[in-house]
Amino acid sequence: MGRFIRQQGILPHDKLSALKVTVIGCGAVGSFTCLTLAKMGITDIEVYDGDKVEEHNLPNQWYRPDHVGMNKTDALWDILVDFTGVELKAHDRHYDRDALRGLVISCVDSMDTRMAIWREVKKLKPDLYLDARMGAEVGKVLPVTPSDPASCRHYEEDLYPSTEALPAPCTAKATIYCAAGLAAYVGAMVGAYVNGRKVEGVVVDWRLMTVMRG
């Protein structure tokens, strides 16, 4: 308990330690998000990702050079144990209609995958769903209450197939400050959730240093 004394007046440790979180996607935003949540005091974190760590992931994801070639979920398990002592419930495969519980966070990089996840979220109705999206120097985090039809309708207005997404060159897709920054907003939203405050979305543009309500 002494570990969290500096944040206890802000983040109730009893609520965080009882929270169950599922993170889908352990890339740029997902890897930083898991570390953020574990540092906050969340210990029950389940992750899904079927990809391996590649060299081009190192500049913008929370992985070490010696993790190249490892499954991202295994590498992230290793990192969180080193930094926090938290042992992830790791699935080294892509999410596929598994049961969802507690708070669900999507950190995937495909709109088609995001739409497939949403179909399951809408059916299973976890307590809260956060959709984190990143594109180079711009990102957003969209909160959804799956049990609230109005919240679902509002979110679905921002869903579209990958064929309608703007293409970006492979050299202009990700930056570490965008990934780490979005993870910080995810952490703040989880903090608002456990404190019973309204969770609002954000759109952040690091080029212009602007933040708007999402």
C-alpha cells in the first residue's frame, strides 16, 4: 500500500485493485496503456495480440531490442513484471469473440478489426469501452457505455470500414509521444471512471498542441 501513497488521494487503490481490464492490441498505444494501468495499481489486466515484436516497433512501442522476435504479449508480460510486479493474463493471438469483463480498451490499428470488436462489445456489454486510435501525430480516445443506446449510436457514427480510412505512408504512421500521450489519456479516463466522474472523449493533435472533446 505504501507504494501508492502519492496518488491515494486521487486514485482509490481499493477500487483500482478490484478492477478487471481487457486490453486488445499491445502495439504502440496498447503497450504504454498496460504499463500506465499497472503503475496506477491495476493488477487484473488481460491482453490480446497475435503479433510479434519487430525492429520497426522499437521507436514507438514499449519494447526492448532483445524482445524482437518475441510475441508482443510475452514481451509485455516480461516488462510489466520488471517494472510493476504485475503478471498479465496474456493471449498471444488476436481477439476472437472471447468473453469480456469489466473495462475493455481497444488499441488496434485497423478499422475492420475495431468494427469486429465492437460487435462483440455491443453484445456482451462490459461496464465501459474505450477505443484508442492513433495516426502519426494525431489521436483520439472514444469512451462508450455499451448499456446506453445513445452512447452506442454516437460511437457508431465514428465507425467505418478500412477501405474508407485515409492511407498513410509506412514512414508516417506512429510516434512515441502520440502513443504515450494517448495512454496517459486512457489512464485519466480510467481514473475518472473509478471515481464516479463522467468519462469524456478527447481528440489530440500534437502538431498543433491542441486538445478537443471527442
